[in-house]
Amino acid sequence: MVIYLTGFMGSGKSTLGKKLASLAGLPFIDLDREVELREKSDIATIFSERGELCFREAESKALRAIDTGTGAVIATGGGAPCFNDNMEFMNQTGITVYLRLTPAALTSRLEGARETRPLIEGLNGEKLLEFVEQKLREREPYYLQSAIVYEGLGQDARALLKEIRSKGGVSA
Ligand code: S3P
């Protein structure tokens, strides 16, 4: 079973992904880390030295290169579903779960986590909220193509895993 977690920056994909992975006995893979390993550089440097387009190419390649073996839980970067038919690829190769949070909740979670995220570097307060609202409007049509929409702050990983298994035709 391959599970892809989608959603905005700061929605908690890595935290929930690790919980799901340990409950399901599957490896956890973070797509951002895969990009960094393949490119031998960190996300902020890739953005600043090569630009976002290059990052998106690298991200799409890394997504397709993951060895999912007998299964995996994969946390994707916030922009990944919105480029290069990645959402279609994920829906063809696994079960997608959108972790949905409101712009206000995302903004408060992102306030303390800006330095590693080039898209929101230098934004705070009202400006950050405006950015999140605007980007979420652009991106949500992609996120909503996920097989499951999970209201993010509840984080009942056990119940979610049950739902994923029922969608994937694997008994819970
Ligand atoms: C991005 C989200 C980041 C990372 C990059 C771009 C985005 O991942 O891929 O900084 O476009 O939303 P997280 O969602 O894990 O923060």
C-alpha cells in the first residue's frame, strides 16, 4: 500500500505521515528530503540558485523515482500536487490523502517555521495570512483531487488508516 499525503505547507504531513507509517508498519518517506538527497543541496539553496521551475522539475523526478517497494507513506511538499501532472501520477500509484486546515490555522503554524521555506521567507502576520489564502485558493483544486479529504487538526491516525485501507481494498 502506498499512501501519499498532500496539503499546504505547515499542515502536518510529516507528523501524521510518521504516525501512519508506524501504525501500518511501512517506511516513511519525505519528498523534500528525497529531492535534497538527489540534488545534493537543500531546498532553500535550490530555490535561490536554480529557481522554482528547476525545483519543480527535480521534485517531479524525485516523486517518480521513489522505490515504494512493498509500500510506503510519502509526505509530499505543498506545491508537489500542483505541477507536472503529479496529482494524476499519485492517484494512479497510491491512495492520496489531503490534510485540510484553514488559512488561519496554517498561518499560525507557519509563523515559527519560515526560515526553511523559501516561498514564505520574510512574510509574517497579515501578509503571511494573505499569502496563505491566495495560494490555497490556487492550490486547493489540486489537493481536492485526493481520494480522501482529512480535516487536519483532528489527527486520529488510527481512524484515518482504517479509512485508507477501506478505500484501498485492504481489510483494516
Ligand atoms: C513548498 C513546500 C515545501 C517545499 C518547498 C515548496 C510549496 O514543503 O517543498 O519549500 O510550494 O508549498 P512542505 O509542504 O513540506 O513545507
